[in-house]
Amino acid sequence: MTETTTRFAISLPQQVRDGAFDPGTFRAYLRRVEDLGFHSVWTREGTLSPIPTLGPVEVMTYAAAATERLRIGCAVFVSVLHNPLHLAKSLSTLDQLSRGRLEVGFGLGAADMLAPFGVPPEGRVTRFVEGIELMKACWTEPKVTFHGRFWQVEAAMEPKTYQKPHPPVWIGGHQPAAIRRAVRHGDGFVGAGGATTAAFAEQVRTLRAELEQAGRDPASFGVAKRVYVSVGTEGRIEEQLRRMYGGADVAVTGPPEACVRGLREVIDAGAGLVLLDPMFDEPEQLERLATEVLPEL
């Protein structure tokens, strides 16, 4: 891979059928990703889904143990489904175990996701914001004194995160309100894989306006985009995306030159970190991306 101002990340193989996980293949994939010079590897959260999906924290922890330099993230935790104290502890522990290689993404999620987890829809946004602020307090304050609508805490959490003051916090979403929350409470914005490049470009325009209004330096604020990608093949990934989103127009697929064009459009739209998500045949797609696509970017 050539040096560019754009950083490239790739998804971790997380879709695994019952009994099909192969530790050796997983470790070999990670070693290859690291050798190729990728910035990071990322998971997603999908606790309740017909698509077999391993848990993000466990996959991230396994990946941290199998690598030395790669940064490791989740885009995104639907954090309102979690107790923020438990999630803060898991993430600070992983940041310590990985020696400061953690990236953290949070998203609000859809209201219809809440009921199975016993979370009421009332105050969903307040719960989301309070949870992030409480986690940051756990990571940075010697003694947490937090009095919110949903949580009241007077206690300490040790150890803190390895990174100071805490790992980079990415916030994802589609709507302008989510972008405003990213500016107010995050270190970066991550565009969802379900957004087209045109929609992402509009989100970046909104983001830049919000950063200017807030007096934040755009150069120190991360902008990322998950991109579903398939070099040389289209059918499997498009079928999966139709199941997930009702359409496959969010994907970058086809021969290498088509993928170069599609990814360049994402970069031109404002992505400083491109999270490549092949979804299938990850080792083969990794090699094709690294040798046939990314050198052209």
C-alpha cells in the first residue's frame, strides 16, 4: 500500500456461523492486515440479528491479543442498550490490554431496538448523551460525581483507560441531530455503511458547518465512513445488503477500476478514514484491495 493522507481500515471477520470460527485463520488474517499497514480493524454491534454475528468486545479483545500495532475499534456500539458503567469498564480494560490501541464508536440506534433490552423509548437521546458523559467521567475523573436523569454515581473506577484522557470517541448516525451530537460529545464522526456516498457528502457539509459554529478545529476532528466493498464480485454482498437495507446502492463493487472510482468518491466526499467492509471472503478481498485497489488511491 502506498502512503496517502487517507487512512484505510478494514472490518474484522465477525459473521461466523455456529461452530465455524477458525482461530488459526482469524489470527493469520490479522497478521496479514497488520503487515499490509492498515490503520485499524473494526467490528460492529449486532446482538439480536438473523445474521450470525460475534460480539464486538470479545472479537476486539481476541484481535488485540493477536496483533501488535493495529488499532481496534467498533463502529458502533448502540450504547443505550448497555449499562454505561459496565461498558466503560470493558472498554477501559481493553484499552489497557491493548496498550492504548482502542477506538470507540457510539450510535443511538433505532427506537424499535430498545424493548427486548428493557430500555424505555422515553428520553432515548438524553440516555445516550448521559451514558457517553458518564463513561468519559469514569475514564478521566479520580472520583466520579455524576447526577443525571438516568444515572447517579459517586464512586471511582480504576484503572483508567491507557490512552489519556480516553480513547478517541467516534459518534455515528444519519440525521443532522446526530452530527451535532458528534461535534458536542465526540472526537470524530463515522458515516454508516447504509448511507450512500452522496448522503455522506451532505453529512460532511453539515458537519463542517457545525464544527465552525462550535469553534472546533476541523483538522483535529476525525471523519470516517464504512464502505461495503467487493472487488470483482457483486452477487453475495448485494444480496446481503438488500436483506439489511432493502437495496444495494450503498456498496462499492465490481472490477478494481470501478472500486477505485467508488472509493475515491468517498474520499473526495470528506472521509479521512475509510473503513472497508467486504462482508464475505475476507482474506481474498483483503489481498485484492491491498494489491489492486488501494495503490491507485
